[in-house]
Amino acid sequence: MANHASADKRNRQSETRRLHNRYYARTTRNAIRALRNTTDKEAAAALLPKVTAMIDKLAKINVIHKNKAANLKSGISVYVNKL
């Protein structure tokens, strides 16, 4: 139980942001998984810019760390180039 109105508001904001971040993080993870499961070079090359943009947006709003974003982008780029 919060002792102050501001603490109640902070709890509401935190929960809203947590759900928002969770949705976008999960969506991005699913997109990365779909890209890595693709065996067609053209389909993977078409997905790469979209997935990269999703990762960059997560890093920009601090849902994931910028180094993790860089590692993910590097890994999917290597995968697409190897196809």
C-alpha cells in the first residue's frame, strides 16, 4: 500500500511501461526468431532492415542495452550473409 499519491502514480506508470516494454521486446524477439528460421536468402534480406530497426528502437528507449542491440544486429547480419 502506497503512503503517497505520487507513489500510487509511480506504480501505475511503472506497470504501464513494463507492459509496453514487454510487448515490444517480445515482438522483436519473435521477429528475430522468424529471421533466423528463414532459409531463403531473399526473404531474410527483406526482413533484415525491419528487424534491425526494431532492435534499434528498443535500444533507443533503453528496453535493451545498446551493446546487446549491437550483438543481435551483428548476429543476424552474419546469418543473412551466410545464406
